[in-house]
Amino acid sequence: MLVDLTAIETLTIVTGGGQAAVDALGDTPAGEPKRTCLLVPGIDVAWDECACGQFAQVIVGEYLTNSPFDGGGTSVADSCGLSYRVISVASSIVRCIPTMDGNGHPPSCARLLNAGVIDVVDRTAVRLAILCFLENLLDAGRIEFYQLGQQTPLGELGGCAGSVLTWSVAVANKCPC
């Protein structure tokens, strides 16, 4: 059986970045999320049952190029002449937030402030953990480039809200030929 080193390399980078984020979240006041999905297939992550938090990641794109982060790409059939393989990931953290009570009353501003503080701390922990993980990979020569994208809010949906951070890495393309 031929082992696909490209797939193993992709899994190591993606799940390693995710685990770094989960470990960092464990050091926050809200703690490590109860549910951790280091890699989810597809693009949509189910998170409307986020009791005690959920961290999840998806690979949102992968392409081959001679110029990392140009957003281009080519077919695998033409891959032997291309220098880089770029993997793009979306890492999300969601937590339960206060919502309307059974009588239709909104949550207090104090409860909303507390949820907002948790959200900001979570965002910062995820971003810094993934940044440090990628910087270490770069220093070790395991990746060629990295890029942190935008971190955007998620929710409220099903009593959950949080953020998603997009990030990309470029690795040297190894021709399978």
C-alpha cells in the first residue's frame, strides 16, 4: 500500500494547529471547549448544540501554485512544475451565550458583557496559538510561508456565538511522478 505523504503532511499541519488552539483555550477562564473537532469534512460545521463550547476546523481550499497566496491554482495533472501547495483552513470556536428567557426577556447587559469578554479572550487565544504554531513550523523549515486571514464573528445561532479564523500555509510541492 502506497502511503500518501501529502495527505499525512496536510493532516499533521491542520490538526497540529487546531490542537495548539485547543490547548491555548484550556488556559482561558472559560476553559477548553467540551467538544473538539480537529478536522471536519465538508464546509459546514454543525454547532447549534455548543454546550460548554466547541472548536472545529475545516479545510476550505487547497491549490498548487508558483506564487503562494495568489488565490490561483492549477490541476493536479500539471503539478510537477509548480513550487507550492497551499492549504487553507477555517478554525472556529463557539460558546453558549445568553439569549431571551422563556418569557421573552433579553439577557442583562452584565451577562452579555461577560459573554463578550469570553469571546474576545477566545479569539485572541486561537489567533495567537495558531500564529505561534505556524511560526514554529516556518522556523523548522516544515512550511514555506503562512498567512493568517480575517477572524470574523459567528452566530448567534441556537444559543451559540463565537468566531472563525482563516489561515493558510504553503508547503513545498512534492511531485508524485
